[in-house]
Amino acid sequence: MLKSQEIKKLLLIRYLEKRASVMCKGLIGKKLGMTGMFTAEGERIPVTVLQVGPCVVIQIKTTATDGYNALQLGFGEKKASRVNKPLAGHLQKSGGGRYAFLREVPVENPGEYSLGQTISLDVFKVGERVDVTGSTKGRGFAGVVKRHGFHGGKETHGCTSHRVPGSIGSSAWPSRVVKGKKLPGRYGNERKTIRNLEIIDIRPKQNLVLIKGSVPGSRSGLVVIRKLKFAE
């Protein structure tokens, strides 16, 4: 026979497993900057500080109505003059908030959520590995040396091609520039995901998540932190 304490422990484990299975798999936030932390062993590690949430459920998508299970979350706030009537009507269903960013995150059981519900940092825990998606810093129109890391020409007086691309194609055949050739162009401002980043610390009162390493984007840039897509 199992003791009452063992039964309570088993019920608690089952409750936590069930609760984890219905949790949403991501939250929206913004990058605040980078700093450093010291571990218990005295090692200094670089961390990125993210303000994650609180996020509000704007729309619930199910397999029956949309073909997949997901939650549309709202984050941030913007002026009422910046919200048009269609968007205002859409936000009215969840309480009428003025959210600056709307993003979708997958969820196992959307029936466990309701419109207007606030999702906090309870989704994640310290030591967990996550994927972080953001937009890289935009650097404008850049040449091949900065954009692709070309070495460039010689820095001598007789050389007249220091930072130019050089020859880029054939003459008679194929008589065109091959697609995908590395040339000057817009550099940065691209969606990028860094996978398998470790959560060093979580501070729920301040809605802060400290992640080991760097995260794409500039300060105040929008980021989406998700559960691992490819588990180890």
C-alpha cells in the first residue's frame, strides 16, 4: 500500500506533467542589452537581458477552424491613434488592449486557454534550452568586404582594386551573372534564429530572462523566445 505522502507526490508529478503539456511553447519580448554574470565557481559568462511578457492571448486557433493549434499573443503597447478600425475590432474580443506586436506560438491544447488571459514567465525555467528569433542589425548597403568577408586587393601603390569584387562571370558562355553570386547589397535586417541557448536566470517580478550568449537584434528589438524545436 502506498502512503498518503507518496500518493500526493505522484498526483503532483502528474499535475505538473499535464500542466507542462498544455503550456504554450513561446513568448514575445524585447532585447534590453548585454551584461555579464558570475557563476558559483567564479566564472564570468556573457548574458543577454530580455524583457519577456507579459503576453495576452488575442486569438485562439484550433485544428477544427484553422487547421492547426496556436495562440496569437499580444505584447507591448502603442498609441490609440496608431490602431486602425479592423485591428481595434480584432483586439476588442480580448479586452480592447492596444498591443504593438502580435505573434503566433504553437500550443498543445488550445482549449486550456481563454481570450484575454495573461501568460507569464512560468512557461520557462532556469537551465532550460530555448530558441530565440529576432531581426539582425541593419547595416544598409555594404560592399563585398564587409558583407561577405572578401580579403580585397593588395594595399600597395601599384594596385587599383582594393575593395572591389573583381571578376564575377564568364564572357561568351553563359554570358550572364550566375544567380547567388556574392556581390554588394543590403546587409543585415534579416530574420535569424539562434538555437539551443541556455536560460541563466529568470526574474518574474521584472519580467526579465537572462540568456547565455548573444541574441540577434539591437536594443529594444523584438524577439520571440520558444521551446526547443529540435530536442537533444
